[in-house]
Amino acid sequence: MGLLDNFERGLERAVNGAFAKTFKSGLQPVEITSALRRELDTKAVVVARDRILVPNKFTVRLSQSDFDRMDAIGPTLLDELTQLIQRHAAGQHYSFAGGLSIKLQADARLGLGSIDIDSENVKTSVAWTPVLDVNGKRHLITKSRTIIGRGSDADITVDDTGISRKHVEILWDGKRAQVNDLGSTNGSKLNGAPVKKALLDPDSLIEIGRTRILFRVLPQSADLDPVTETRKGRNG
């Protein structure tokens, strides 16, 4: 129950607010996590005394109606699924052959509420991709300095009268991230405490005005494009 509780708490963050109304009927997001967890458990193979190998590439097939509702959430749902599956694997001492890849796909043969999962072991290297979830919208960190603020000249512009034109910057050196307040009028908070300058741990929460910024580092297959989640070097 502990792991399932973690799934439910994590998905509450992904489907709160406006999304909650979307799921009054049909498939619930937590059902996808339960199906993925079962897929890991049933496909687990003992390959050595201290290594249990499980699939790392998943295609989750849903009815068209269920797919449309899940797809409306956007990358936030896939981010949550990836993190929650990673936690379950760690709790069960499972190993992956490479980076995690989860894809949702519509299947006209499936009825409302049905889930079918295809999984496989794909040997890849892992790329750790830094992202910022700004009020629920995901932004990839693609350069060493990202400025967030109300002004049009900020890298990420936020419609919030409580923040400055250039409020905070996120620095990324390829391994570590740092947040710096840029002398804002109303200040910034990191995990609930005032902050001027600090290193960012994964899942750190930055608050500026009414805006909530969640910093994450997501494990993905190194040969996947983090924007389109398709294999690099291939068309279509």
C-alpha cells in the first residue's frame, strides 16, 4: 500500500485543478500507474544474484477517448509516470537496461477504461534532462542561464503582476542547477524559505509571486529527443 499511496499522491499533483473535472468518468491516471507497476512485476527476470532486470520501454495503449483525456494533460503526466515507476523499481531493487521511455498511444480496438501495455528491454545510455514546471507547463532547460520573469525579454515570461520583469535566473552547468534572485521587488522562496542564491536539488519548489516553479531532472534514453520523445536521427 505504501508504494501505491505514493503513486496516488504523485498523480494528484498531475491532475489537480482544471484536470480533475476531466476524469469524472473513464480511465483514471492512477490506473495507468497500477498497470505499469504490474508490468514491471510480471516481467521481472533474475539475471544475477543481485540483479533483477525489468523492461525500460513502455507503450501504453488506451481507447481513443481515454487517450484524448490523458493527452490533454501534456508532458506533466509522463513526467509523473516516469518518476513513480522509477521509485517502484528502486523499492523492489529492480534494474533497467537503459533510460526509461513511456509513450501513450490510442488503440481503436480497446474499449473505454481498458489498458494494454507493450514493454521491452532496450539497452541505451541514460540522459538526465533538466526541466522547469512553471504553473504546470513544462520548459526544458537548454542553456546555461534561464531567466524567469514578467518581462517579454525573459527566457520564460510569466503573466503574474507579483513578480519582477526579470525575477530569478536558473543556472545549469550540465550536472548541477542553481537559483538566483535577481534583486526582485517581492523576493523569492525555495521550498518555503526566502532565498537569494542556492543550489537546486531535484524536485525543488521555487515560489515567486503567485507562480510555482518545480525543478526536476528526468531520466530518459539518451537516443530520444527530449522535446518530441522520438528517436534522434529518424524521420517520422
